[in-house]
Amino acid sequence: MSINRASPVPPWRQAYALIRDQIESGQLPPGSRLPSIAGFAQEYDLAISTVQKMIRQLQDDGLIVTSPMGTFVA
């Protein structure tokens, strides 16, 4: 999956929807480790600040948790 730059939906929202859908479908089960912020930025060709916004929203929605050990599906 990739980010559609021509879409009126902001890139961080598109990335959020991609990850949320993977979590909700079970493709990313609870406890799964997610890529680092830099890893997400590289994978989806996004700015670090865009990925941080996506991560923050996933946390706010209770879909992921972060720790010094990394970011994991809740």
C-alpha cells in the first residue's frame, strides 16, 4: 500500500488508516512490533513529523502502545 499524494486526505490520515486497518483485520495482531518512526517514514515516503502525527493518533485511539523497547499493537 502507498500514500496517494493527489488525495484530499492528508498523508498522515492515509497512513493511519492503513495501519488501523491492518490492526483491525488481524494482520497486525496484539503484541506485534511496529517499525520505528524512521522505518515508517522510509516505507511510506513520509516526513518524520507526519509519521509522529500518525503514531500519536494511533496511541490516542488505544490501538498501539509505546515503550522504551518500541511500539507495539495494543
